[in-house]
Amino acid sequence: MAFFGIVMFSYGAGQLVGIPSENSAWAEAAFIRSLSWAGVALVAIDGITHRTRYMTLLRRLIRGGAMVAVLGLAQFATGQALVNTITLPGFGSEPEYATVFDRSGFTRAAGTASHPLAYGTLLVMLLPMSLTMGAAERHLNVFWRWGPSVVLGLATITSMSRSVLVGLIVGLILIFPTVPRHYRWLTTGIGLGLMVIISFTVPGMLSSLRDMFFTTGNESSSASRTDSLGPAIEIALRNPWLGQGLGSFMPTELILDNAILLMFIELGGLGLATFLGVMMVCAWAGLTIWTHDQDSRFKYYGAGLLGAVISGLMNMAFYDALSFSMASGLTFLIVGLTGAALGLHRLGPQLDVDDVAFAPVTVSRAGGGTVQPTGRRARSRNSDARTDQV
């Protein structure tokens, strides 16, 4: 609530300061978009009342992400966007969503996202969760347990993005201590196996990835990020507390591939501090669930949430993540899922919200006899009188 309150006040402050009309239209759109983020987060926090429903939703989210990763792998292999060949009744195709990019002679896939970096955010946030799902869901067969992790890992390696790989490494480091030792060896073996497969099937891929890191600072992509740091801080200090409004800073003014700096400009120090506070609270919640929950399955998902939050936050330092619908929507969905998980953790492994609200209660009656509700209403044993469940 604090973060979205600052978004509202920042929008008002930007209108009072006076920004160009074209920037104002983008600020209005961003303000409306932020309300959708709030809706996604709040529905997730309060709408999931059972651990079984929670874990079912996470499994479906991970499998959906794996399907997007399969599409990305097909784009990488064919060099074609493919999404523009899919026609649904009543829908049209936008050229901007049918664009794939080239780097070092390889295709940068975008899946169903509008940009490869937004697609990469999905990969790095869902891969830690898929790995912990594999460790937790022992009742599933091998394909459903580890298949999504293999697909997401392969798509991450072939994403041709430094920021995605940095986010992946950070996420894996965080969740590595959370899984049993034999699963550590298993996931390490899967990772090495994927690297061997890529080295044989895609010649030059691994050397291109190596060169991306060793040439950092000597090519346009990383140079533009470092060169924009000083001007961005100077612009942000013009409105240091509330900024000039979410979405009001246009790329034509300064190329700024950094969501953290962009938030400092648009939402000021208060908005940036509040957003980072939200993400840190989510990381703390995931860590708390992993270290203190009594359910051996559920605690693994806490570790996955911790890795997802930190990986996503690291990825934001390399591009303006909140300007892309898939990345921003997934970020606030993860925030909502973390809040829901913390609420279920506090209820304990045996009780869920509905169990507390509708648990059978035996009530003693004056003059003898008891009332034992079996549903929303129940009968007394000694009379036909009805009573509402407590």
C-alpha cells in the first residue's frame, strides 16, 4: 500500500511540476498499469487459502513458463519469431511481438514477450522455483519434476544475455544450500550436461557467452549503461523525494537500461526505497518459510521464492523491467505469492483459512445435550432446534 500510495503522489507531483504532454500520456498509462500490478498482488495474497491450491498454482505457473521456454528454444533454433504465424479468432498480430534479435551470430529469443530481456526475466525468476519444485514434489514422475527445470535452464543458457546469466547465477547460489545434498549433485549434473549438449549441438555458443563477459565495458551495450549513470543521478536529484511520475521519463531523453535508476528518476527516493523494501520483505518471507516451516514440501517453495525475488531484482539492474508487461506482471505476482505463502506459513501446516472458518465445533447446551455442527447449520441431538455454526 505504501508503494502504490507513493506512485499516486508521484503522479500528482509530476503534473504539478509540469511535464511535456506526450510524457504525461505515458505517465497516465503507467499509473493505470500500476493499479493492475496492485490487483495481481492483492488477489494472490488474499485469494489463496489452502496450501494444496497454492502449490497447484505454482506448478501451473512453472509449467506455463516452461512452455514459453520451449517456444524460445524453437525461436533460437529456427531464427524465426513463430508467434506471428499463430492466428486466433478475433485477434490480430502486432509486428513488435514478432521480432527476434541477433547477437554474435545467434538468435536472441523473446518467447511471447515483447523483448528478449523481458523473456529472460521470466526464465531467471521461474528457474529457481522449478528446481525447488523438483526437490519438493517427490510424488510426481521424473518428467514433471525435472522437465521444466531442464527446459528453463536450456533456454536461459541460450538466451544470449549477460543480465539473464547473472540473475541465474545469483538465484542458484541462493537456493543451492536449501536442497538436500543428493539433489545438489543432481542439479549440478543437469547443468553440466546441458553445457556439454550445447557445446556439441551449437558450435561457438559457449565461446560467445564467455566473450560477452570478458568484453564488458568495451562494447556499446555495457558502455551505454555506465555512461548514463551520472546524468541519471543528476536528473533524479531535480525531484529527489517523489520524482516526476511513473512512466514519464522517455528513452529519447536518455538511454537508461536500469530499472533501479529509472525508478529513482520517476518515483524519487521514497518510491525507490519503498519498492526495494517490498522486495527485501519478500526475500525475508521466503527465507523464513524455508528455515521455519514444518512442512517438508512447503518449505522448499519458500527457498524458490527467495531465489526468484533476488534473481528478478538483480535482473532489473540491467534494463527497465517495469516498462514491460510480462516482467512487471510476473514480478508483482511473485510478490503476491510470497505474501500468500507467509500467511499460510503462519497458519501452520495443518490449518488453512477455510479450515479455521468452517471447522466443526461441539457446543454444550444448558440442560444437557450437545450441538455438533456438521456443515453451515446443524441440528441438536435432543431437539429439532437449529443452530448456526460458531
